[in-house]
Amino acid sequence: MKKKFFMTGLLFAVLLCNAFAQDTLKMMQYNLMYYTTNSGVSDCNSVTNNIDAKDGYIETIFHHVMPDVICVCEMGSSSSYADRLLNNAINTQGVDYYRHGPFTNYSGGYIANMLFYNSRKLTFYDHYYVTTSYRDINGYKMYYNSRELAQGDTVFMTFWIMHLKAGSSEANEASRHLQTQRLMNKLVSLGAPGNNIVSGDFNIYGSSEAAYQEMVNYSNSLYRFYDPIDRPGNWNNNAQFADIHTQSTHTTNYDNGCFSSGGLDDRFDIILVSPYVYYGSDRVRVLPETYHALGQDGNRFNGSVLQPQNNSVPQNVAQALYNQSDHLPVITEFLVDAHVGVSPYNADYQLRVVNPVRGQLEVLLQTEEPDMYNFEIFSIDGKRVGAFEEALTAGAHTLHHAFPYAKGFYILKITNSKGQSRNVKLVR
């Protein structure tokens, strides 16, 4: 009896190793502060914001962080700037495997957004854009280069980049709200809730602002966004949020008329994630403990990134952050199920399970012939907590079954009469 229990536990441990083998993706969101030779702003010119010097600063920052995904704002409004940044600051020092997404800038202006990515881990799949009165909102759909890619099994993620209207007036707030409304409308029109991540320079002063609320309290919860660090409040000039302020890296603009002054007292640069990413219900999960602004140690309130002395990053990185932009980059990491498939895809049926599971388990099956199906639910420690059977005809079926279990991770094992089985991770 003990031997049987041991073998059952060992088998389930192997299944869990296959199901939960994971990789980490690191993401960085960064306002580049007019990475262009034509900013349209007289104070930001080849002397005060020299692009050749910026290449060196960005290279220092990039190679210190080595993110797998880099989402940027304020890149010049031409794909040539994306090529330049890639060649001069990212694919350097022996690195040659980063790529960038396609360029759009239909909303016009001197600056645009762009995504760069580690092609060893991710592959570009599709892109979207949302035009607004100021700048495009850009979406880049990527898939993870899993070991099961040849069998068509992978994980998709869509990164949305925004640069919302600046300013503290009511009109500016209304403009930002319209921009986020357009984003949410786009998500719904695509009909694809899932692993969505939105980031950028939001120019928002607090969590009560309508633009922010539009995203985090959206009426359809499947499309709603979550703040990984969950720090609501009035962020502007509030010492309680000194550890998450991202703008400005300078206290004065005497040494550089281009950059904003006043010291670090605003949380403008933000990363939000969909419920699927927040809870990890579709094989990608944010790690809130990794979320931080690079060079922000909590001792910068109304101070620069250099003063008082900054020991959170090497001195050359702190200096590069100071010289490169008046914004700090924001970084977070994600866990991705590297071994996506849990069991071989050899069953005579197609399967989809709705995650996260609420009060009821919802299973969608497409069967090729009539058969009897056995459903077993296991807890994370290998204990079978539930089971049921269904006799199904050929065709499409949507099954509902009570799921009265505590919050956590589970495995659903589905087996037909031929002994063909599929295993799916569940999140409650």
C-alpha cells in the first residue's frame, strides 16, 4: 500500500514538473526623453539632449538590466530611430539577438512608441494600434518560444504601450480619459481577453483619476487591468509614495534646459496587467515583488536620482539615468510556463478550460466521436479532490461542474475510454 502511494506521488510529481517548469521574462518600460534629432522642442536639441550621447547612456542602462522586453515612449517618429537604438545601444557588447516591432505613428507628432524584445525567448506575432488625438497606442502580440512550439503549443502575450496627454488641468485629465477609453474599446473589439500588459508614461497624478479608473475598474472584468503593487492614492508630491516616484530625475534644469525639474515626486511611468497575468491563469504570472523603478530607493523625494547618494545601482548607471531622461524606467518580471504542454497532444478531442475558475468549472470540448469522459481534479499536493463522468456525443460541448474548492492551483485530468488523457492547470 505504501509502495502504491509512493508511485502515485512520484507520478504526480513528474506531472507537476512538466506542468510547472517555468522561465522568467523581465520587462522594462522607459520614457526615452526625445530619442530623436527632431524633437520639435527648442530646448531639447543636439546640445542639451544629444542623441549620440543618449546611445551610450541607454547602452549602460540596458546592459545593466538586460530585460527581455523593452517598451519605450518618446522615440523619434520613424522606424530608423528603432533601428538606430537597436544597433547602437541594445545589440552591442556581444549581444545580437534583440529585435523590434513594426512602427506606426498615424496619430502624428514627433515622437512614438516602440517595443524591443529578446528573440531567443519571444517571437513577434501581430501588432495593433489605436489612434488618439495625441499619439498612437501600440499593441504588440508576442508568443513564447516554448519547447512545444513545433506542436503548436505556446503562450501569447500582448504588450500595449501608451503615452497619455501631459498636464494637470481638467481638460488634460479628460483627454487622458478619452485615450484609455479608446484602449479598452480596442481590447473588447478584438474579443481576446488574456495575457495583456499595458505600460507607458501615463502622466496620471493619482489613482482616482478617470483615465486610471477606466482601466482598473472597467465594467467587463475580463478586460480589467490590475496594478501589480496595488498602491492607490494621490501620488503627486506625496512622500508616502516616494519609493514609486519615477519623474523627475532632476531637481533643476539649469544644467539642461530640456529636462523637467522639481525632483522625483510623480508616479507617471506604470505597468498594469490583465487578471489573467495577475492571477497566472493563462500560463503567465506577474511577480509583484520584482516591480520597481530603476534607481529609486525611496530616498529621492523631491531630490534627483544622484542626490542624496544613490546606492541602489552602480554609480555609472545612476549617472546614465540622470543624463538620459527625466523619467526612471520601471521594471517587472513574469513567470512563464516554459514547458507549456502537460501531456502529449494525442487525444481525439479539442479542449479549452475557462480560467480563473469561479464557482463553476467550465470546460469546452470538441469531440470527434461519441465517448465516455472521466474528469478528475487534483490539488497541488497530488490529492484527488473531485471526479465526475460525462457521456458525450460527437460535436461541441460546454460542460459546467461545481468547483467548491479553496483558492489555489489545481490540475484537471481528462481521460476518454481509449485511455487518452489531457492535463490542464486550473486557478481558483
